[in-house]
Amino acid sequence: YKRQHWNSTARMVKLMSKDFDLGRSGELWVIIDMEHEIQAGELDESTDEYSVTLGASLAKMYLEEATVPVGLIAYGNKRFFIEAETGVGQFNRILDYLAMSKAEGSTPIETVLAAEEPLWDSRSALIVLTSSPRKDWVFALGELIGRGVKTSVILMDTQSFDGQYDTDSNFENLHSSGIPTYKIRRGDDLVAKLNQGIRNVRD
């Protein structure tokens, strides 16, 4: 646990619990995009570090407060996969995997979604954390929603991390598709920013 940079984990858990509603979902899958090409920033102030911090916070919240089975998928320097389960041991396994994962992957998030699609049905909920500017993965999520899979997205604004790609068009596409989406910029107070985004989506 001490190896992590979970700067916002502890204070995010309670505030976020009311905002990511799984409805009747039987399990939650946290999917972290670790493709190297799309990342931006350095060290703690990087898109992959923000994604890992948020992913760990969500896993902790659902495992400890909602007792929902949580699974992890991250294609970094290799495929990191943990089947959805409950319990304190599961959170520790997720932390260990995130500590080992590196944003050195070459697999686009749309390929990840296609490869792992058989895992999910109408009892599943996904939270996708990504910096990808491509459109293919947005279409892939739309197909999953059509099958009854509940989906939310945390999208990194890579340009705020001095990255070369622009994710704004994907943000708009996700909203127009009815997919709850929360944009994160470098330096954001993660709790305040997520709450602001949630109000905008609901209004």
C-alpha cells in the first residue's frame, strides 16, 4: 500500500459513493487504459497516475461500503486481470496489480473492450478510465449499453497534462450517447471536479 500514490483515495471514497449508481448490477469492472501512446504528464501529475488513483478509490468504495464484487482489467506492459470478487483480500490484490502495472501498453482500449466483452452482461457495470482520443471505443461502449451493460467513463483531458491529443470531442460524443462521463484535468481537486461533473450530467 505504501508503494502507491493514492493522494485522493481516502477522502474520495465517501463522497463518491452516492454518485456512481450501479442499480441492480451484480458486479463492477474497473477498466484502466494503460496504453503508452495516449498518456501525458509526468510522475504523480500524469494521466496514468490519476487513472490509477481513481480506479483504486472506486474499487475500495464498492468493496468496503457496498460489498459489490469488483474486478480489474488493465492492459499495460502486460494484461492485468482480476476476476470480480468481494472482500478485503480483493482490494489488496487490486492494489498489488496496480503497483506492478506500467503504462507501457500497446493495446488500444477499443481492442480491450472487444477482447473482454464476453465477461459482461446486463448484471455488469463498467467504469472506464482513459485518455484515448479515438472514437472506436465510444462506439464499443454504445454497443455494450445496447446489451444492458451499465457504463460510466472517467476521461482525462490530456492537453491539460501537456499532451498532444484532444479528448474534448469524445467527451461530447459520450454525453450525446447518454453515457455518464466525468472529465478530469491536471491539478483538479478530484472530489470537487467529479461532483461538479455529476451535477452537469444530471441537469
